[in-house]
Amino acid sequence: MPNLPAPPIPKILQPKPKRPGNGSTATPIEVAADTGISAVDWIDERTSLSGGVRWMLFRKVPKGINWFYTLGSATMFAFLNQAVTGVFLAMYYRPDASGGAYESVRYITDDVFLGQLVRSMHKWGASVMIILIFLHMGRVFFFGAYKYPRELTWVIGVVLLILTLAMGFTGYLLPFDQQSYWATIVGVNINGTGPFLGPYLSDFLRGGPEFGATTLSRFYAIHMMLIPGLIAALIGAHLYLIMKLGISAPPWLQGNSGNDEEVPDPELNSTVEV
Amino acid sequence: MPGAFEGETVTRRRFMGAVTHSAGGIAAAAFALPALGFAIGPLFSREPFNWQPIGYPDDFTEDQYSTKVITIVQGIGDAGNSIAYVRKRDPAIDKGKPNAYNHFVALSSRCMHLGCPVRYVPAAQRFICPCHGGVYDFTGQVVGGPPVRPLDHFFTRVHNGLVEIGPRYSVNFQLQEFSPRDPAQPLNGIGQYLYPKRFDTSILPKGSGKTP
């Protein structure tokens, strides 16, 4: 682990020097702070996590950083919103093709406390996530942040984009109303137009030659378990690569050689620590 | 090989490694293969199709279509139903050879563009698809819009005095019969090879004069 400097702490949070005399004059706030610190120390002594947390939090970023760089984190926040609201929806949803699905969604919307809010957050959050992921992809592309050594980060990002679109497609069927049903029929038939393998891909999605009883359950399992697991794992890999390789400078601030190292010559003092 | 005696072909280390790897492979296959079969099994399912009664022979005429609700997937209630437009065969416009399965003409309501349900408009004698504007004429032939082939037909028969509807089959622009394909897959020219027939999903009637 590199020997990182201790972060600058504001004066008001710096530990005060101990008063003379015995320690029984400590204020309740000092006692609470000491308890918290010793709890964190207890965990850190056994896991050595503080080194890793410092590595993650006190990274250097280049000069010229702007709000476009927040789009990636915004996309992840939208994904976390979908995951949490999805968990709460899953506590009430029934994937039953003979009417139980529609009824369970109606129950969530009408009868469950804050059900309409959670369902709406999930529905609109899906559109928000798609928009943010495309904006993030556009930002990375136009800033040239996919070039060496960040090609693998870009590839993982493309796979995440495809998985996000697949989440949208499978999730759309779950309310099982007329719009969902026919949109899925149309979507699966579009898949079927690919030559040779198209019909088999359609059959695989539908679980058979016709839209049947297993199709809704299949889509539900894909939407709830298969793809979220893959997305979580790939987000972890994507974030690790980003933190390891650093943030690249905007293209108008890169040198003539196109070198976009995020830590230029320290003597030039042009690095900003966040 | 390092560590091998004279003439030894497999060291004990390598043998132990190979045995452990195969044991691990067998354990992984024991749970992975059933899971894989479970996921792709439906692709290869073959189910016999049930002939469904839809009315008496006198209920249908040659010049207008009757709308009948049929069940294409059992057990899921309304989501498994579809609509068939049925009329009596008219020798003036149905030019194919008459056999036991086409005394009545039954058209599927799935548009051959992307699968939306088409609506029969009696005043215009046309089938109109609401999604993207596909139009079919009285025989199911495409007369406008994006569909890539005419409407699918169902086999029909008269059994115990009732008209029954059977498996579906697809046609191309020349009204040549094919085994059922999904919408959006054209069947002219090389279309039938680009989009091969899937494994038979229904026991088709014998003597139906079938169908590549």
C-alpha cells in the first residue's frame, strides 16, 4: 500500500488536547466520539480496511474536471434506486400469468402504503437510468477517455449498457397489462428476424414457440436475479478499474503528446486534490 | 518430465491432479447440466395440438368473417387466448385444392409485421393492424404497410358436426404453405431457409399436404 499523507482535517474537528487532571471531565460528546473511534479501530485492527478506504476516497483528479464527470456516479445512483425500489416491489409482486401479476401491481399502486410512490420511482427511475447511461457513454467517448489504458473499462461499460437495456426489456413485461404483453410480443418478434439464429433466440426468450405460462416467470427470473447479479459484478469491476487507472483530463487540457496522466509533474503544482 | 522415473509416463502428482480435476468437473456438471436443461428445455418441447370446437357449420358464411376466440396456450386464462377470423371456403377466391382441412378458412389475427392483433373491418373487407398500419385484403394477402407475408391460417375440420380449429400454418405471397413461423419472418425466396422451421410443436394432421 502506498504511504498516503493524512488528509487535512478542519480545525474544528481536530482532536483537542487533553485537559490536565484525570479523564473524568470529558464531555458527553467527547465520550461518544471516543466510543465511535474505538469501534472503528476495533474493526480496522482486524481487517486493515482503512488503507483501502483511504485509497478509494483520497484519489487525485486532474485539472479541468467538470460536472460531466458526475454522470457515471449518477448512473450508479439510479441503478441503486432501481435495486432498492425493486426489492420492495418484489415483496408484493406475483409473477402469475393468469391474472395474478396485474392484480398484484394494482394492489401495490392502490392499496399498499406509499406503493404508488415506490412503483413510480421504479418506473421513472428506469428511464432516468437509460438516459444517464447514454449521456455517460457520450461523455466518455467525446472526452477520449476510452483510450489506453482504459479500453477494458470501456468494454465493460458497453456490456453494462446492453445489460441495462435487457433489464428494461424484461421489466417492461412484469405489470402484464395490454401494453406490456403486446410490446413484449413485438420485441420478441423483432429478435426473431435475425437470420438462422433469430427464431431460436425468440424461442429462448419466450420459453417455447408461443408466449406461454413460463414466459412471464422466465422474464421475472432474468430481471430479478440473473441480470442484476451480472450488473453488480461488472459495476464492481468497472469501478475498480476506474480507481486504479485514475480519471483522465478533459481533451482540451491534455498535452501535445496526448498524454492524459492524471498526476502531472508535481513541481508544476497543477494537480488538484479532491 | 521432472520428477519422473525411467519409463514412467504419468507421475503420481499428475495423476492426482487429473483425478481431482475430473471430480470437480463431475460435481460442477451435476448441478450445471440440469440447470442448463431447465433453461433451454422449452426450446425442444413438442406438444400435441388440441382441436378446438368453434361452432356449427351453419354459423359461417362465405362472404363475411366471424370472430372466434381460441385458446393457443392452456392454463393461463386470458393471456393464452387469441382470435381467429373464420369463414366458409369460397371456390371462387380460394384457389387451392380442396381437402379435408380447408372447408373453412380460418385466419390468425396476428399481424405478420410484428405480431400486433389485426382487426377485421367489414365495411372495407380489409384487415387493419393498429400498430404500424399494415393492411390485408379479404383473403389475407398483404395490400399495404410493412407486413412481410400474408396472414397465417389455421387448419380446420368438421368433426362430430362441429367445426374445429387446429394447428397454425404460414403462407408466403404465392400462398404456398409452410410450417408455422413467427411474424416478421418473410417466406419468399430464401426466406424459408433463412428462418428454418422449428422443431415440430404440434402433431400436424396427416394428409394435410404439408409443409416445409
